[in-house]
Amino acid sequence: MKRIYLDHAATTPVRAEAFEAMRPYFGENAYNPSSLHAEGRAARAALDDARDRVAVVLGCKAKELVFCASGTEANNLALFGIARGRRELGAHVVTSRIEHRAVLRATEALREEGFEITLLDVDSHGVVGAEAFAAALRDDTVLATIMYANNEIGTVQPVAQLAEIAHARGIPFAVDAVQVPGQLPLGVRALGVDALAISAHKFYGPKGVAVLYVREGTQIEPLVFGGGQEYGRRSGTENVAGIVGLAAALELAEAERHAFAQRVGALRDRLEAALLASVPGVVVNGRGVARLPNNLSVSFAGLEAEPLLIRLDLEGVAASAGSACAAGSLEPSHVVAALGLPEESRRGTVRFSLGRTTSAEEIDRVATLLPHIVAEQRRIPTVPV
Ligand code: PLP
């Protein structure tokens, strides 16, 4: 039987249009954009064109973009780059408890450098409160960073409002938007943010390429030194093929955004309604607040996520316990822990993330399967650890 992939928040396959756009830059056009010869100039033109197209989607200037190798790197560049760049003004950074590890671990490293970090709590839906955010800002705060949408539970943060609050205190505001392209608006001017990170493999582009928007005039120290590429903010020969693929995938994700949100959101709602109707003891995380249309995070009382996921896998369904990098550890995820769910539900949290090719038949199959699997798992006595 055909497998059902419901883990698009972990990664997505490269779409055909992006793959085709990239192809020449592995072969006949695989030159270095820094070379002066005609071949190099052609590679430079492709790079410039891709940068312009990404700038159109993000609503910014081309020179405000820094291409990097991953969403992790883009977030690290925003954090270390801006915080270190403003070190003489203070050493306090504000973020939330539910950030991706690409941000949380970076703030831990900043702490080692002498920065003080405030980790904001979220409410039971996974949303950062504007008042708590405002109260956390101090005269020595050099950066605030809050994710646009959470990768595990899909909740959307009021980033435009938070950016305004930060700016009223003269504090730059950075956003991890890695889960957002193709699902929510990305216009950086409307959001009013100073830095925003996205990563191509989350929107049907290739792995190993990402982009950080950095508002003109924002002081940012590089993490990587060398030949001075990316306006000196990220040295290293540019991944032309990857950047071209990112641009193609981003344009398409944006063009299809409304249709995607409608179609996939309806499928998500259908799965959610089916589970609520047929499975006792289930909590839908982030229900009732703005969520990514493709995300369904559910906690099953009295269950462990791992055996449930293994059973689903055996039935041909790929889902996840939370973020991919947290999987494999038996610790309940830091995001689920931050929601304050009762202990009996925490460990049984599963994320279904839908994608472009997800069909109603697939959703109905999962909706039919899950009540049986959950009932079966609940009959198995848990062994005390
Ligand atoms: N931030 C969020 C919200 C993510 O979901 C991810 C990927 O899982 C990242 C950052 C890291 O991106 P990448 O996998 O490109 O390093």
C-alpha cells in the first residue's frame, strides 16, 4: 500500500519546478559567481536574479538578504550577529520557551558569553502574551526573538504586534519563520521585523539552503569569515543551484498560499474533527488560536508517542512526535511541556503535518486507523521506568 506522509513540518520533497530550475547549475552553468569570466558572470546573474525574486516575495530589498546553508544557520546568524553587534549597548536577550532548538541552543551559547536570557512562558495554547513580552524588555535588552509559527504545535505568534512593542523600546526584533512559507504572509515590512529566517527544504525546495532577511541598517556581525560573499555577512562560495531552487520554490509557495491554506486547512480540520469524535481522551493543542493550516498536534491521555508512531509507521503512516531532532529521545518535548498539559497527556503528543499532495483519502485512512491503534495501545500496560 502507498505510504502516507504526514511529516511535512520535518521536511518536504523538492518540487519538480524547483528541481528543473536548479539542474543547469550543477552542470553547464556550474560556475563561481565571483569569477570574472563570462561563465562566472552568468552564475552571478543567476544568483542576482534569484535574490531579486526572493526579495519580491519577502517585500524587501535584494541587499537585505543573506543566503545561508540552513534555517539553523540563518537563526544563529540573526541571534549571534545582532546580539554581539550591539554588545556595547547591553547584554540581555528575550525569547520564548517554545522556540526551535536552532534558537534556544543559540541563546544558551550566548548565555555562556555573558548575555542574560529571558525565556517567556506561553499560555496553554502556546501563545506568547504581548503584555508579558513588553514587561520582559529592559533598557539593556539588545534583541528580542520570537518564532512566527511553532514547528510542533503550529501556533502562530502575534509577531507584528511584538515587533511594534520591541521597536517602541528601540530593540531589534528577529523572527524564526522557518515553518511559515506557503502558509502565512511573509511581507517583512508589514510584519515590521528586523530579521526573518526561512529554509528551502520546508517549502519544497532543496535542503542545505536558507535565507535570512536583515533590515537595512541593522548591525550584524558575521559568523563565517572568508571571501566576503553576501556583502561580507556570510562568506563562502554561494550555493547557486540551491539558491535558484529556493527562489523558484518560494515564488510558487507564495503563489499557491491561499489555495494551499484552504484545501489543506480543510483536510486538517477533517482529521481533527474525526479524532475528537472517535478517540476519547484526546486534546488538540493550539485549538481555538491561530495555527498553521497544515498542522495538527494531538495529545492522547495515557499513551506514549513512540509506540503509537511505530504502529502508525507499520500501517504506512509517517508522523512525528514533535520536532524531528527531539524524536528518538524519551523526554517529552520542551514545547509540549511549556503548554502545561497534565503529565498523563504530555508523553502522548503526536504531530501530523499535511502537505501539497495530501489527499482526502489519506486523511480518511488515518482517521479510521487511529481510534483502533489508540485503543490497542491503551490496552497494553505501561511498564514503570
Ligand atoms: N526553526 C524551525 C521553526 C524549524 O522547524 C526548523 C526545522 O526543523 C529550523 C528552525 C531549522 O531549520 P533547518 O532544518 O533548515 O536547519
